[in-house]
Amino acid sequence: MSMRRAVSLGLAYVLFAAVPAISQDAATAVTVSGQVQHPVTVSLADLQKLPPTSVAISFETDRGPESATYTGALLWSVLANSGLVDAPGKNTGIRHTFLVIGRDGYAAALSDGEIDPRLEGKSALLAYQKDGKPNADGIRLVVPGDHHGARAVRDVVKIEVQ
């Protein structure tokens, strides 16, 4: 068992669905479960206590282009606090995937190698602000560098570590 990787969500695959707008008040918490030593529920206040990171993104959506600056906690930081459980063997930690799930069931996957700072170190965020204002659609997964916004899961409520 190793606490080495807190998150890595490489290679995405997404289950697509329309997401209704939800106020920030409705986005209460994100649960982290699965192959972790310490399953945890992270509230908006908990996310805001972590070092804030801001990323400017620009990507295509099914409704046209979107550009914004999002602020939130690094997904890696949130997962690191849960302590990932690695299988026995050499470098098994890089096999972890993270399924980020919205309230409506929409989900996107990332890999450990994608967000681990020792590997690609992508600044995937659990964002709580868009352009300096609270997100209208709850806590949102933001993956910088994606050309399409398919992994921008809105109203995140759960992260399953596999």
C-alpha cells in the first residue's frame, strides 16, 4: 500500500449528457472512494482551504467555443489526502484511474500518469470559481489542454479511484 499518488486521471473517456445549471449552494460535497486508504467527503469549504490554482482554458463544446479562467483545488491535492492504495508489484501506482462523476451521472476518467506532478503533472482542477465568481453549475472538473470540453464535468459529487 502506498500513499504515493493522490491522483492521475490520464486518458479520458466520457459518458455524455446535458447538465442543468445548478447554483453553488447546491454543490455541497464530493466523495472520494474506491482504492483509497481514507475515503473522504470534501466540502466546498474544504476545497477552498487548499492552495488555489487558476487556469485559463479555451476549448470547443457542443454549443460552441468556451473560454474562461477557473479557480479551484488541484485534483491531485484532493486525492493525495485520501492515500491511494497501490496493488503489489513494480510501478502499479501508475495504473490508477479516477472516474469523476457529476450529480446527473455524467462522468469522465483521468489517469494517474496524467495528473501526478512527477509525470505529466496536468493541472486538473475541482473548480469552484469561473472568472472570479462562484460557478453557477457547482464544483466543476476542469482539464487544461483538452481541445474539447467533454471532460469538464459539472456539479461533481463523486470520484471513484480504481
